[in-house]
Amino acid sequence: MDFRKGHKKMSQLIALMVAIFLPAVLSYREFLSLLPNGQNVPDPCNPGTVWEGVGHLVKEGKSKRNAFGKDFHKYGKMWSKELCRKDSDGDGKTNGFELGDPDCTWTPGSLPKGPSLSHPGICEPLESEQCKTVNSWLNCNIAANYEMGQFCPHINNKTITRDLRLSPTLVPEKETTYYCQLFDLRLTSDHHMVATQPLITTKLVVHHVLLFGCNPRESLENVTRSPYLCDMVPHTHCNSLIGAWTIGSPGECAHPEMGFRIGPNGYKTVALQVHWNNAHLNSSITDNSGLRIYLTSALRKHDAGMLVIGQNFLQIDPAQDGDDSDLEFSSSCPERCTQVMIYKPIYITSAVNHMHYLGKGQNITIYKNNTLLKVVTDQENYKYDDPLIYNFQNPIQVNPGDELRTTCIFRRTFSPSPVCWGDATSDEMCFGFITYFPLLTKLSHPWCTSHRSIPSCDRHLPGLKTTPIEGCNWWEFRNSSHPNTQRMFQGVYRECFTKGHNLTCTDRCKKAVSPIVNHPCFKGHIGSYMLEKFRSENELVFNIIDAVVTCSCVNLPYCDRKFPSGELGLRQSQFCNTFALSSLQTSTPGSTSSQLASPSCIIFTCLVLVGFYFKLKPL
């Protein structure tokens, strides 16, 4: 297949020549590359889409200049501190703030500090009286109708819409938050959801919006219909992803042969999830973003489904000693898993790559017996703010036993610390979203991701979930009441903490730590997975894990050590000599997931701590 190439950046000399010989039309790439996030300026009429002619009254450019276009021309058609600090559209925000360069430090070719938050030539919010006057030239109704007709032309007159928005909610004063809300659609007959469109109220903080179908066979009567704090999955009974929007996406349009079934014989209740990325810890933001869904009573041939694949462990080390080579991470949904999960042939109609700002390239491929069958996506010039949706008019067939691989390539930075997998845009991700038909109704977990080399299906599928991984009976250790687990961790707590508070690495403590350090569930990739599972526990869990890491002198990779409560093993220098540390040094995560070995992965932390910490008391 043909791969979409990124536009090459023009040199300053060529840009100057263009400025001399051609009219100042900002939709030309030469000019967009001279502005921070110039190719990703949001269209305020159609959240999720881009206003290509940044300095023009018409989004496609080639028209009269708006206020920002006039200022850009005035300041020599280049980004300067003067242009950056100016508020061209009079909405109280500087051009730099709106384009993601609030400190006015961006230079052509560098990475902006953040995404483009709003349009510097259109006063916002649009509904304010001041902006209505300033934007008298703007007609969003015409633009919105044009956008949806162009984006999803096969929507017909039997289509109805429902707007699903969070009730107005105060955004927490923290970097990353997920909020969810359930909606009962109450349709008396079956419909297919055939398209979605973003309804983004607060572009400053909204990272993505997802829509999940809830299992109609499970009761949700006791679940609130008000917004609530949630995790990456809104509810145990609402885990079927049926709609997704992220920055830069215009929405989704289903293949004409399929739709997501809503109604008496489909999803009756859906869960909306909004991910806020409040990087500046603003305490006064209220949001009610969501999705507009398009439903048709003219049912299509197939019910649709969505499958998520990708890698859940990343460590992107900073460039050092002149080595700024890219890093590559891979993930596999192996044949043994798809043999069960994909129990009949499915057909991929669309696919989307997903990384954050360090993402450089990504592909999704299909293999059989280690032989490449098909390239699904291959994006060499990935841009987080401008996602490329791969649509297939001739759907791609996937058979039981085919392997699904995902590979992500990241650029390195010169920051002092590695960048890890995480929810915030300052972290990184490596996921692929695949839309397919017909729906796999027996699929209990619509994802097949990996933590390093360990696929999630090895823990979810009935025939595999009691199979040891790397010699570890992991399902026992996740049972906090298992006697062996309790005995080990109670021993660490009793022997390593003076009066239950101060950590001391005595000989008795090191002896208590030893069975955990040498346990197969605390080594290698399964150890890293165990550590991840307990990363969200309370401070007591962190202290116990820290004691094991510190007093065993194990040197874990940075992203295994990084916890919300702090970094594991920071006090090792007090208790471990240099030789001990270096002799246990684990190799830095390499360019592929298979190289991300975590030696004696002290994941000691582990597992059992779920619930176990309620039973820990100073002895």
C-alpha cells in the first residue's frame, strides 16, 4: 500500500523566496512550518478538525486575512516575540498561548511546548458577546454541515443524533484525570451507530474522549448517572470500546456495511469517558465535553466492533554522548491468543495509530507463522495533533491464528530523565485502534496489549489464565489472602521497619527480603508486570516495595522504579556499596520490547499487596 509521507520542512531561504514571489497564503506548508503547531491549529466551529488557513477568513486559506494573518504579515511573515505576545483576535489570550508557545521560546524545527489550544485569529469563546462582534464574518453552521457531509457522506435522512456530554464538572487540579458518565439511550428499536463527532468544550485540557458499550446482560441500576472519577475502563460491565476521539481527529465514520448496534438487541447503556490533561494545574476549569453520535434505523449488514492492541511498557531514555538515535518498541498479540479471541474471520475497516509527542512512526502488521501477510498501517511521519485514520473500502481479513503486531518509533529528548508509558501527554503511549466487522460477541476483553513481552491475553483467556508465566504462578500472588504471600510481605514489614516507620537494612531485614528477590514472580518481565499492577496502591505498599528494592540493592530500570508516591530505591546509596549496585545493574531498556529485561525485577512489591496492606500491623 502507499504510505502517506510527511511534508519536508522548507529552509528559511526558500520560505523567504516564497514570501517574495507568492501572495501570503498561510495554508501553504512553507508558512505553516514557520508557526508553532502551524499545521494543527484547531477549528473552533468543528472541534477535532484543523483550520488549515490559519491567517485567513476561510479555513482552506486563499482568502482575505483575519486579524492574526494581518499581524503575521505586519511582522515579516515570521514568528517573533512581538507576534507571540500580541493578542491578535482580542480574546484575552496571547498568540503564543493559543499556539502552544506561551513563553515565546519556539523556533522553526523545534518541538512546541504544548499543543495548539485555540485559533489566534478567531475570538473565543464564540458565544460571548464580545467575540460575536469580533467574529461577525464567521458562520459556523454552514461550516459544520459542510464538514459532516464531507467527512461521512453516506449518512442518510434516516439518521438521528444524540449529544452525549458530561454534566458540567470542575476539572481536578492534577495533571491527569479520567471522568466518566453513563447514558441510557432508551431506543425502542435497534439502530446502528454509524458516526461520531467531537463536542469539545475546553480544548485546553481535553486529551481524548471515548465511548464504551455496556454489557446488556449485566445490571447497572446501582451505578450513578452523574459524572464520576474513573479509570481507563469506565466500569467492569462497560468495557467494549465503540467510539474514540483524540486531538486532531474530526470524528469517526463507519464503513457503509457496518455499524455499532444500539437498542433492544444491542447496547442499551453507554459510558462516556473524558480524559483531562491539566498540565498547568488550573483550579478553575469546568468542562462538559462529549460526543455527538449518529444513529440510523436502516440497519446495515454487519455489527461492528473495536479491538485495541499495543505496548504497555515504555522507557525512552534521553539522548546521551551524542547518541540521539530513535528507540523502537514492539508488541504482539500472538497466534495462540488470536486462535481463541478471533474465533472467526473478521474484516478491518479502519485503523488508527496512537502515540504522544515523542512518537515518530508506527505500524500495525499481520503475520502468520512469522511471515508477513499484510501491512495495516505504516506512518513514517506521525503527528500527535493530526492523527491519520486508515480507512479500507476493501476491508482487510484477519483469520484465527494470525498474529497482530504493533511497532512504535520514538525520538529521544535531552531531558534529564527517561520518558515512561503513561496517561499524560508528557508521558508516552503505543496503541493501535482497529475497527472491524462482524462483532466478536464472545470476546470478553476487547484488547490484546503487552507489558514488555507478556501479552494480556495470557492472563485473560480461560485456557491460559492459570498457566505459569516465566515460572511464576502469578494468579496466586495477586490473591492477597494467599498464605505464602502474606508470610513474605509481613516478614519484610516486621524486620525492615523500626517501630513500623524507619527503614533499616539490617541483616535480619536482608534475610526477609531474600525470598522475594529470588522469587520467579519478582524477576524478568513478569516481575515488571507485577510491579505495574501495584503502582496505584497506597503509601504503605510503596514503603514495603521500597524496602525490598533498597535493601536488596537491586538496580531496576527507571520506569519500573517510578511510582506515584516517589521513586523506589533512592536510599540505596546509604545501604549498598558501588560494587553491589553495579553487579546487579540491569541493562537499560533497549530498542525493542524483547530487550527490556528487568533482571531481578524486584517487583517484590507486588502483588499480594492488594488488600494485604489492610492486614499489615507493626509487630
